[in-house]
Amino acid sequence: MRLKGKTAIVTGAGSGFGEGMAKRFAEEGANVVVADLNGDAANRVAFDIGKQAIAIKVDVAAAKDNQAMADCALKNFGTIDIFVLNAGVTHKNMSLLDVEEDMFDRIGDVNMKALFHASKAIVPQMVKQGGGSILATASTAGLRPRPGLVWYNASKAWVINACKCMAVELAPQNIRVNSLCPVAGETGMLADFMGEDTPEIREKFQSVIPLGRFSQSRDMANAALYLVSDEADFITGVAMEVDGGRCV
């Protein structure tokens, strides 16, 4: 019960890594706001968790939705102790010249601007409470980029740097800010990362992961649990690689 009495907001929690985090946090005693652009998916995850969870449909790229998400947590659970920015998008694996402007803008809005909006909505409450923990899902792509995903890679490098900057600025308010850097995982974006999903391409991607497999929800959930728990109360500004050795 490492998170007993705490309230966590997890975005992109209707599937994949976010779902794993939301459920793992609840197992450890947290109340969880399950936020996702897909309202039905959010409701399913919240139902699976039970009375400790509430679902809300959220477009993290919209300032008003971020404020509604924060208000939902406070109305239902009274505090915001943990915030996980997990929602993200990518373009398909392709030449940087072939990515259309509207896709580039969407990547900027969801992967980058969402952290700006969330900070405006959530940090003041954490300051008022005397502290909190913020965690963003970045990527090994922000540390060791692959070709074909230039604009996605760049957005994740931005997230890593932004979290480090936030960690320094918010440390006096006892707010810790970290990021997670998973390698490609079994999520809805895997086919886009690879370009197409075939056994041959999977083998190619897995061949550069020393432990020989893609990341899974449990990998991310357990790493996230540690970073947002009090066990990590002296850890801030870290970009933790959860990648099976990919970045070694």
C-alpha cells in the first residue's frame, strides 16, 4: 500500500502503459483519475479498478480539459498528489519530409504543449498542498533516436528536458518531476513506430534490445510506481530508461 491516501491522475490511461499504471497505483492504495481521449476506454479501466477510480474524457492538448481533469480529482478525492502525463501520439515511421504539418502540430500539442497546460492546472494545487510528484512518459527515442521518427523523437527529447527544468524550478516547493523512457512496447503505437507490423520488422526492432523483448505495461507500471512513491523522495530530474538495455 505504498500510495495509500494519495490521489493520482493518469492521462492516456484507457489502454497500454497508462492503463497499467492506473491499475498498479490503485493496487497500492491510490485513488485514481483515469483520463483518456477515448471516454469509453477510460470508463472501462475505471470500472475494472472499482470505487477507487473515476473516469474522465480528456484531450490533453486542450487547456480547459486539463483544468476539468484537475477539478475532477479535487472534487472526488480532495487532493492531487501524483500526476502522470502518459498520453502521446506519433507519426508513422517515414521520411521527415513526408510528415504533414497537421500531424507535426498534433505531436507538438499532445506530446509537448500538454505538459504546459497540465502544469498550469496542477502545479498550483501541489504547491498549496506542500508537494507532489509529476511523471511524464518520454521515450528512448528522446535519448537515442531512430531514423524515420524525427519529429516524434524531437518531441520526446523536449519532454525529457522540460521535466529536468521543472524539477529544478519546483524543488523548493517539494514537487518532484521525472520522466520514463521506455523502448518500443506492446501498445497501440507500435505499428506506427515500426512502419508496418510484420515478424521480420519486429525481429529487427527487438534485435537492438539486449534483453530481447519489447517493453510491457508491467515494466512501465512498476517503474512509475517507484518514482511517484515516497521511496523515491530524493529523486527528481531523472529520465529513467526502462528499455531492456537499449540505451547502453
